[in-house]
Amino acid sequence: MENKFSGLAEKSQEVMDEGAILPPALYEGTRGFIESVAKQINASYEHNIFDEAP
């Protein structure tokens, strides 16, 4: 199984964001999962990776 899906064990790239929605001061120094989600929210908005409201 490891041979077939060897890429899953590698660490994924760090999400880079500019704080478009959530300012870094709001989440930096908090729990790791909160920082990750906040960066994903910002990066998703900054790169237009979200669904529009109907």
C-alpha cells in the first residue's frame, strides 16, 4: 500500500496567505489547527477558490 500511495506520507506544502479575510494577529500563536484553517480561509478567498452564494 505504501508503494502505491507513497506521496501521502509526504508533508504537504505550507499555505501562504496575505490576511485578506482574517488578520494574522487574530490567529497567530493559537492552536495549530486554528492557524491552519485561518490560512486556508484567507488563501481560498485570495485565489478565488470558493463557491458563490446562489
